[in-house]
Amino acid sequence: MKKDIDFSPVTGVKMAIAKEITASGEEWAVYIINLNLIELSTVMITSKGYGEIDGETRKTSTLRHMIEELGPQCVAKVEPIDPAVFVLNNEFWVSYYIMDQIFDKKFIFTPGSFDPSLQRHIPEIGLEGVLHS
């Protein structure tokens, strides 16, 4: 049962949504950043968007991703993201193992998170965007 699992607090793992300028324009993507000095294994990420647009409840499809190993102090691109969903809450539920201990954390980017004044340079990926820890 879930109540029997010891979920230690997550440290050293961050999520970022950042834009890259390409020949075809701006491309936004979601990244997971491991700042720990040890690798993460069996990283599972579930993403979904939800909220209201013009008074109407909206939600996106739920996407699931799995990364077998994320090395120490490494970054992985999780998925591309359409800026049209920035008006919704964008939730990323991350679970992973360090050795045989499971860790679990929910990262939620709220609609106001993407205001240009809140975007900054994210050195781990070398792009401008929003960082959530």
C-alpha cells in the first residue's frame, strides 16, 4: 500500500519549461534537471494540463514518459509543449529511484508562471524559461 512506502523529500531535482529559438521560430520544451551527485533510475513523468479558458473547464490529454537513467548533474528533454496551454495549470508528477529508495514529487506550473518578467536564463540547459524546484 502507498501508506507503507517511505517517500523521502525530493532534493536536487527540478523541472524547467524553456524556449529555444530555431530556424522555424520559438520551440518550447519541458526538461527534467538532476542536480544530485548520483544517478536517478526509472524516472517516470506524468504530465497534464487543466484549468479554465473563457469560463469553460478544459484539460489536456495525460502523457506518460519514462527515462531509464538520468545521470548525476544531467538534463533530459521530456516533451515539447505548446504555448497555447500556458493559460492552464501544467502538472508534472515525477517519480524515480535512487538506489532502492523511491522519490515522488508534483511540479505545477500555474498560468502566471510564464509571464515574460518571470522567465530567466537557466544555466543547466542554457536557455531562457521558467524553473520549478
